[in-house]
Amino acid sequence: MNEFIYSKHAKISVDKSGTGEEVVLFIHAGIADKRMWFNEIKSLAHQYSIINMDLPGFGKSEILGTKIEYTDVIRTVLDYYDLKQIAIVSASFGAKIAIDFCLIFPEYINKMVLVVKDSIKL
């Protein structure tokens, strides 16, 4: 189910699916949008509740001002659904946001998967 959630500085496109008790939030990479997680969500939706969002400035989400705090956007989405504990699956730029969110709001996180690619050649 696609819907829009509004924060102070953003219009956030969110897809909510799945049936499980445990909630998994997917945060896409900076070169993509929420569609990048299609296969993972298809595999997991029978066992978890899934929240898949476009970060503001990506996909169908919009930045509504001149400043955006991605951690506040994540918290807005979690508060909208009244979620107290989640798992996060994130990639690249989304992983950076997930780490920042976890450092600021650790009480929300029970698990985190970070997908990163090291592009530095040694």
C-alpha cells in the first residue's frame, strides 16, 4: 500500500506491506529509490511487516524546504506508524543514514543490516 507521510520538511512516499510482527525498514542507496529492494521485500513480506520508503529527493518523495534532516524523516515515519522497535536494512547512502539514526535514536533499533561497497583499491 503506497501512501504519503508529511514531515516538517518533506513529503515521503512509503510502501507498507507484509504480515509479520517484526518490522523491517528498508532505506535505499543514494543512486536509487525504494524500487531497489523489490526482490528482497518480495522474499521477506510473508514473514515480516515491511516499510519501504523513498528518501526525500528520490523517487516519489519530495524535499519541501531548503534543509532536510534524514534522521528526522525516519523518525517521522516510525512515529506515524507508532513503531517502537524496528530492524533496518540499508545500502550505501541509506546505510549512512541508518547509522546516524541509530546513534541519535538507539531505542528504536533492534537489528541493522548495512550493505556497503568499499571502492578504495589498496
